[in-house]
Amino acid sequence: MFNSLTGIITEKSAQKLCIDTHGIEWEVNSPDTSIQSLPPVGETCRVYTWLQHTDALMTLYGFASEGERSLFFDLLKVDGIGPKGALKIMGAVSAPQLVKILDDGNLDALQKVPGVGKKTAAKMLLQLKGKLSLSDDTSGRAGAASAAKSPYADVIGALVNMGYERKNAEQTVSRLMEGLEKDGEFSALNQSAREDALFRKALVEMAQ
């Protein structure tokens, strides 16, 4: 399936981007924030894509970074938010800002985002608070999480999948690593064994 498109931008408009790839022009639905961050019409760009395929339609969605696409997928997990609603939300507030609002549990700020009502905001906090982390550099618009790039990102991900908040998991792993990096026995282990040892220690600490 499509992972990304690289081509020349032929059109930019509200929530729509057109890209020419060697004579084939693709119409891509995209958040306004993504569109604004991409190069101007006539220049080459890469967008990370997702194809929605149903019996009634096929719609291609595109994002300026993998982190934005991951955030889009996370929004789709919330009951009541579909692809169009997710685009509207992401077009009104940058990905790092939205992650911060959710992590802070700022219900008032969340309800002010276009397309988000009181009930949807509450569902978003319940589903996503503390569980989001942008997975890559989002063109300098603030903070892709460094833990997502660390050699122990899989450990953090495993803890999050068990229900622990991402911030707590990142802080715990970072704190444990400060001590383990000075441990000769730990350093002598291969990567898989280090991850297993770190996961077990983190699990014990977070369960207290």
C-alpha cells in the first residue's frame, strides 16, 4: 500500500493538495497546517499518505511528516471522529500544540478547537491523554519527542501499550538508563537483552 508520494506540487487549497508524479496527478486531502508547511506550488515535496477505501469511495490523505500521520490515526481511534473531522482538528492547531493540550488535560483549550465539542473533547482526553508522542521531526514546529528516536523506544512503546502514560514511561526509562549505562554487566548485553532488562526494571518501578 502507499506509504508516501514524492512529486511536484501543482495546487494548494483548503484541505487539498495536488501532486504530479511523472504525469499522474494525485488529489490529496491534507490538514491546512501540513499544506502550509510544504513547499510552494511548482516545487517538489514528499507527503506521507493513507488511502481510505470503502465500497462507496477511495480517498487519499497526506501529511507533511510521519508524526502528523500517526496523530491522524490516533484521532481516528476516538469515537465520533472520522477522517474529515480529524483533518479539521489538525488544520486548526499544530500537531505539537494538540499533543501538549491533550497531555496537559486542558479541556477548555480542547473545546475551543474547531470540530471539537464538549463530549468529543472528553472522549479525546480519555482516549489519548499521555499516550501521544510525535514520531519524527515536524519541520521545526516544536517538539518531536526525543524518546521516539532513542534506542529504547520499543520499551517505552511496550509500557504505553500496557496502559501507562507516555510521559511517565519516558521519564522512568530515562532515569533508569542514567544508572544502567554505568553498569558494566548491562553494557555487555546485546540490544535485545538490554531492552528486556530495562523493561522489567521499568515495569517494577512504575507498578509501585
